[in-house]
Amino acid sequence: MTCGGQFQNKVALITGASRGIGRALAHTLGRGGATVVVNYKKNTDLAEKVVAGIEEVGGRGLAVQADVETVEGVHSLFARVRDEFGRLDHFVSNAAAGAFKNILDLKSHHLDRSYAMNLRPFVLGAQQAVPLMDAGGRIVALSSYGSTRAFPTYAALGSMKAAIESWVRYMALEFAPYSINVNGVSGGLIDSDSLEYFYGVPGIADRASVFDRVPKQRPGTAQEVADAITFLLSPGAEYITGQTMVVDGGLSVVAPPFFADTSAPLSLPAHPTGEK
């Protein structure tokens, strides 16, 4: 995506930005001229490579190590932003983790971590971000289609994503008077480390069979999700707040019976010819 310098002089903080969607977004914002705070948990080399990539395309990057799973980590991350820049324009809550287990197999520590890693950093981060956005700003949280759909082993994470989308609406209401927009982006099957891990769970369906059910017939890319986030951060999304944008190739609109399971005369042709 070409940003055309629309993020010049903007300061953006992205949690979990050393890989996947966070990395793609960091490079995209950097291409638009932003200063990007690249938060990471432990892999300094990856984070520094992201910073180098941001600077190669014309932006400025700063790698900040902080474990947002902890309250102290969230506070230290925003303290660094405050000390370095004194302000913030964009906060993207991207870091996530979860236990892929059936409900009866979940332990209390799985539930605790789902909350501590996915929901709490978003809420605490927003509380820290708003005072730094005295000229207005944008907050975006990453969700997933497990927030509105149920499928095996995703309950612990999906329920937290649903809660995130609810918080997006409440924050949008409270922060609008400060000229701060709050939105979510819900990804479907996105080609990432998380997708590989999920489809590596013993007993889960083969992922190729699932792609047949997606209208676009493929997984999405990290860049495609990053582009959606970029739009919500851009001036063109000024009147959009309290919404969750779905980026899933049409997955959430389909239901059985699937076209992939039909046969003639219902099966779809390779491409319509226009002839009757």
C-alpha cells in the first residue's frame, strides 16, 4: 500500500510489531512518513530489522522491549513513548496469544493468560494513550473471526476477541469528545505464524480443506490486514469510529451447504462466459 506521506510527523505505537501483521503495518506507516514505536517481547534482532525496514522506506523507528502481558510492561512501554516523544497519534493493540484447547481442557492459568495477553493490554494501553493524544488520535485493536463464530479449540482466545470488540464500542463513545477514534479490525484466515500454529494442533482439520470454504479460496496476507488498519488510521476514516472492519475474504458471510460441496448443475463454473 502506498501512503503518500499522509503519516508525516505522526507517532504510532504498535504492540507485537516484530513479526506478522504488526511488522507489515510498521513498514506501511513508515512508508507514509510516520515515526513507529516497534514493541516486542524478547526478539531484539527481529525488532531491529523492522526498525531498519522502516528507516529504509523513509520513516523513523524505535524498538522498545516490553512484555505487555504484564501491567508493568504496559506502563513501561507508554512511559518510554512519553519520554521520547511527549505525545502519541496512533495506538494499535496487535499483540495476542492464546491456548488452543477444548473448553473442558482449559485450566485457570489458560484463562488468566488469555485475559492478560489479549484484553488487558488493550484497555490499559488505551488509558495510557488517551492523555498523550491531546491533538486527537486513532486507536485500533486486532480481533478475529473467532469473536463472532465458534470453532474447535478457540474459545479462550475468541471470547477475548469478542470482549475487545465490545470495548471498542465503549471507548469510541467515551473518547469521541477528545477527537479520538477507536475501531477494530477482525482478520479471518491470515497467513501468519499464528495460523501455522493453530493448524498444527493435533486433531484439527487440514487447513487446505478450510480454504475451500473461503469465497476468495485462499488465506489473507498480513499486508492485507495492515492495509485495513492503515485506512482506519488515515484521514479518510475520520468519521468512522466504534466499528470492527472484517478482513476475511468473505469467510464470515458463508454457511453450509457450501458451493465447494455442490455438483452440477449447481457447481460454479471456472469463469462465466457471458453466453446464454
